[in-house]
Amino acid sequence: MRNNTDYGEILRDKYSGIYLSNSICIVIGTLIGIFGNCVVIFVYLFRIKERGERYFIPLLAIVDLIGCFVSCPFYIMDNTFYYNYPSDIVCRIFTFLQAFVAGFSAHILVVICVQRYLLVCKPLGPTMTLFRKKVSFTTALFLSLVYITPLLAISGIKTTDELFLNHTVQTTLCKYYAEDTSASITAYFGFLGLISVVNIIITAALFIPVLRRINISFSGKKWKNVYHINQDSNTSSNTESISQSNKTCSIDSYTHNYVPNQIKPGGIGVTKCISNPDVNYKKKEFLNIRSNKEPSPDDVENGTSFDNTTKSDDIVPSNNETNPEVNSKTRKVAVKRRITIMYFVIIITYILSYIPSLLILILAYAIGDFNVITLTAGETFAWTYFSHFVFLNHIVNPFIYSYFDVKFRTELKTCFMYKR
């Protein structure tokens, strides 16, 4: 009896469930990424409109949005027609776009690292002006185009005969190089790998001193951000307030709270002193209380004393009133640190998502006799998902922005929540 078994169809159906599950994840991730990046672009370009700390955020979101539109059809085509890719032109275009978006996104992160390094570690040195930011972005764009463009000529579909279940099966794969391996092709892909490695090294080398500068420490499982927001101003203000409080109020050493109920007419500020013997220094909180009556004798008898001879000039106002410039500077420092940490998380996400895909690509072309047909179900699952892992880089960034950037989160609430 003649055997009419189509072993090519058996091969294509062998792990179709794995490819289908990956395609479903890609579609879900694409929808999330498109929505998130569109929101980021709208908020940062039309609501925040900042060209300073957040200049590169909408640009990076545009690249991520393009990455979602490019990666989704590229991966779905690869999963659906893994062994019988239908079009050489489609393969070349998608391969070029996929590599370009990944490389361009990586170079933008390097530019961001340079900007944060100059801002945090070299505050008195040269700064990245708006013009320099535009030049850096354009340079990263053209640099990516220059070394990725050869893929349009090298990539394409490659048809080979493979041995499957003791039968010869013809496979047509979309590959980064369609021709036989030569010295020039090997050198080119070695150059691409070198660029990727150097990009990661430069990114880490620039951001490590930035992290040290902003006092981020890692302790066990807990990531501790040390925001010394008021530390710089408290050292001087504590000494000043302690000396001034001696003029404004008298406190028994064992009395924990002193709040005068009423003060002189005129509504002058009165100091509320809190004494705690367990603490090395006294914490002071300044309150502005308005009243039209003198302190009553009962208040004095109950242990509440107030020096009526104290002039309004001796009353110490709150730190917010005396040092508006310090508070403004403190807020700017806090914002700078949060934005820096946000970029750090974005870079870590990029590295963690990029390395698995890069390793899979290197293994696929470095192992001469490698054949994906010989992989088991578990190996095929890991191979498929890890090779597409870089796609996460285009999805998670909007979540990072919403967590770290308070201004972005506030604008989101304004745009999407009804005011009660």
C-alpha cells in the first residue's frame, strides 16, 4: 500500500500548540503596548509638555509603539509559518524593521545614560541642551539605519531538506541570512553582536556611578531608595529652631506636648514644641494659630506657659515659610532622583529582556549543525519564548512611567477619572 503521509504537515503540527500560545501572548502584549504607549505619548507631548528631565520619554514611547506594530506581525508570521514561510520580501522587511527598532531603542537608552550621568555626576560640567538632545537622537537614528540596512540584502527565506522521522522534509525558514555562510557574513554578524555587547557595557558603565551618586542601596530582598529629601536642610534648621525655641516657649523636660490654646491678638505664629527624652534632639513643629484672646490664667496654672514678652520677631515660622528656596530645591532634587531611578528600571528591563533573545540568536548561528527540528517540546517552548523575550521591552515601559513619575500619574488621573 502506498504511504500518503505528509511528513511536512506532521512537522508543522508537531509543536503548533506552543507556537499558538506564544502568538496569543504576543497579541495580548501588543494591545497592552499600543494602548500604554499611546497614552504616554499623549500625556507627555500634550499635557506635560516638558523638554527637560522627561524629554526622551515620549520619543522612547514612539519607538516602543513602532516596535509593537512591527514585532506583532513578525512574530505571528514566524509562529504560523515557521517551516513554510510564504514570502521572501515580507521576511526581509520584517527582519530589517525588527532589528532596527531593537537597535535604535538600545541607542536611545545609551543617550539617556549620558544625559543622566552629566546631570547627576557632572552638575557643574557640560549639560545636554535641547539642541544636543535632538542631535543625539538623530545620530542614534542614522547610526542604527547604517549598520542595519545590509539586512535587507542578506536576510530572506532559505529552503533546505531536513531529515524528520527518517524521511526527507523540505522546510522554508525566514532567516537573518538566506545565502550560504561566508567570511563577510560572519564578520557582519560578529559586528552586530559586538555592537550589542558594547551597548550594554556602556549603559552599565554610565549608570553605575549615577546610582552611587543618588544613594540607592540594596539590602537583602528589599530595594531601599534613600531619599534624603530634607536631610540637607534639617541640619541647619534644627540648630536654628532649637536656639529660637528657647525664646518662644519654656518646656518642662518631662512634658511631651505644649500647645497654647490662645495667643495675643494679631494672629502671630506660635511654636509648638515636642520634647521626647528618648530622642537625642527635640522635634519641632510650627503652627500658625489665629486667636483674639490672651492666654487664660487656667492655662498657665495647668502647666502651659507662654512668655508674653516674646515679640513676633522671635516667633519662629515654619521651615516652609523661612526657606522657600530650599524647599523648591529639595523638590527638584527629589524629582531628579525619581526620574533617574525610573530610567534605571527601564534600562534594567531592557537588559533583562534583550539578553535572552541575543543569546538565542547567537546560539542559532554559532552552532554549525544546529537544527531546531531536533528540539524537544520543552526546548522548543523555551526557544520560542526566549527568542521573543525582547518584545517585553516595548510593553512594560508605560507601567514604569506610571509608577515612578508622579506628574504623569497625576495627569492620568485628570484625564481618565471623573471629578467628584
